[in-house]
Amino acid sequence: MRVMGVDPGLTRCGIALVESGSGRSVTALDVDVVRTPTDMELAQRLLAVYTAASHWLDIHQPDVVAIERVFAQNQVSTAMGTAQAGGVIALAAGQRDVPVRFHTPSEVKAAVTGSGRADKAQVTVMVTRILGMQTKPRPADAADALALAICHCWRGPMIERMAQAQQRAEQMARVHRQRVAAARAATVPAGRKGTSS
């Protein structure tokens, strides 16, 4: 499975490609950080992120895109920019029928370091170790993108199986409700069906 991990952002957007192997083995295939200047118009910044994501999707053809889920931050403008960048990347993936999955920062940290409260330095160290890299990925956005891809490689299949099981359970429940309703309707006496004059 090829996973494109994305740490969304306007000033710096980390993008990485990781391939899963047998067991928990993962290999980094590519990593980069898309940068846009703060004095550029928002629409142009989003276009730059979208264009870079589209290029990655076309060149690498990942099986899935894993994007960090944005939570409210102290600076609303930063959270908005992060969400917008994640949105245009999800759009680029959707246009190519590539599934998009979102992971919270704590999920990613827990998957990579074993602790959902790990700091960026700890994440970078573990990403370097897991991928067998000679040097630490820089800046932190690159390491975060790699961590997102690793997280999905390890947790994605389990999450997919749980989602499928949930869908099957919901479908079975709907069928059961329909059968119960049909059985009740069949047992209503003929005189009580419809309205009497």
C-alpha cells in the first residue's frame, strides 16, 4: 500500500510518500515541503498547494491520502489556513478517485511514538528510526507528513475493517427493521387496514 501523508499548512505543507511492506515494515519513497509566501494572495497560495498535491498524486499514484485532521487552535487564522490547505488536497485526491483518510495529531503521535502527547522532536526521532533514515527529516512538517503516512500504514487497514464491519451491522439492522415492519403489517386484521367509512 502506498500512502501519501500530508501535514497541511499554507506557509509550509509537508507531503510524503511511504510504502508498507510485510508486517510493520515501511519505506519512505519521497518527502517534500511546499512553501508559499505570506504576502501572496490566499487564492494563489491554495492554488500552489493544490498544484503540488496534484503533481504528487499524478506522479506517485498513491492508494490512499492520509491528512492530519485540523482541530481548533489558539490562532483561528492558522487553523483556517490549515483546514483550507487540507481541503484543496482532499479535493485533488477526490478528483482522482483516491480515498482520503483523516487522522488526529494524537493518533499519529501514538502510532509512531507510543504516546499521544509526544512532542515534535520525539516524533522526528521515531520517524527517522522507523524508516531507517540516515538524517532526520527537516523541517518538522516533513517529519509530520511521514508520520501521518506511517500511521495510516499501521492503523489504516484496521480502521477500514472496523468501518466495513460497522456498515454491515447497520445494513443488517435496516434489513431486520424492514422485516419486522413487514411482519407487523401482515398480522394486522383485514378490517383494520385503511380507513373505515
